[in-house]
Amino acid sequence: MPTEQQTPAPLPPAPRTHPVEALFSRGRLVAIPRKEARREQLLVHLADTLFERERSYTEREVNEALLTVHEDCSALRRYLVVAGLLVRPRDGSSYRRGR
């Protein structure tokens, strides 16, 4: 009596991950992502690439760094602060890398 060969069930598709570089064109951020998870991925990338951990920055320095990638530096700065990736004292006199 012939035996049926069972084929293994197909694996579920792997979660799609999009590299953060896909958000950029010629070194410039095309748009700030609306989806929170994707925006978080971008913010972590910006914090890691634009700001040193043990350094203090003025607001002007933060803006200048962010302007190298996108014209809406105030939105990016605000997102970075809300995410805890940049921290500042109440008076807003300086910024430092957070988490």
C-alpha cells in the first residue's frame, strides 16, 4: 500500500521590515512617517547618527543637525524629545541624548 508523502505546511510570511534608509532620497528625509512605529524607527536612527551620547547641544545646534536631513527641524526636535531620545531641562537651555 503506497504511503502519502506529506508536504510541510508553508511558513507564515516573515514580518516585513523596511530599512530606515528607504525614508531618504539623496541623504534627505522624504517625509516624516505618520505611523508611530515607523516614526520611532526614524527617530532612533536620527538620534544615533546625529547626536553624541555624552555631549550637550544648544537648540540651535540641534536644529542645524536636523536641518541636514529635513526642513521641519522643529517637528523632528519635538518628536525626539517626546520619545525621550533627546532630553532637555525645563528652561530648554540645552539638549542631551536620552535613552
